[in-house]
Amino acid sequence: MSKPPSNRMRKVNELIREVVAEEATELKDPRIGFLTITGADTAPNLRNAIVFYSVIGDDEQHVETARALKSAAPRFQAAIASQTRLKYTPVLEFRVDPAIGEGLRMDRLLHELQEEGDS
């Protein structure tokens, strides 16, 4: 089990999340669906960061959004470089936030259990 991030790394993660979320709202890429940037996890050396997101839509919308985010990564990195005072600008990797899917799965299971109890 890894240790929790320090206060400094939490601030860096939140700053990266905010900058990416702001830039994402300004993208005019039709491939991007209803997107929410949910978090970031930056390496301690600030060289890499994983940006977590959720998107509403079908499987095709998920794939297209992932492609759009990957192609827009240099724009996000430039925004991070210009809006922050980090020693390095991290290389961004985008991943679907697993917590969103788990939450939806748990909600569906609870709903199914409630329906079984009602019958």
C-alpha cells in the first residue's frame, strides 16, 4: 500500500486538475463528450501525471473522448507550464476514473437488492 500524498503533492494534483478542467471546457473538439476532470496523480519528481476523468455516453463516446484528450495533451501541458510555477511540466496521461464506474455498479446492485426485497 502506498503512502498518502504530502500536502504539497495534494496541492500540485489539485492545481493540475483545475488547469486541465479549465482548458478542457475551452476545447472545441466534437469528439469530447460530457467530460468531467475528476483528479490528478502527479509523480513525486513532477515528470509525469495521470489525469482522471469521467465521460457520459456510450462506448464509442468514451473511445472518441480518450482520443481527443490524448491529442490535446500538448495544449494542456502548455497551459500547466504557463499557469503554474512548477520546476517541470509533467507529461500527462489520461485515464477513466475507476471510482465513477464502481459507484454506478454499486448503485445498480443496491437498486437490484431493493427490488428483490420489495417482491
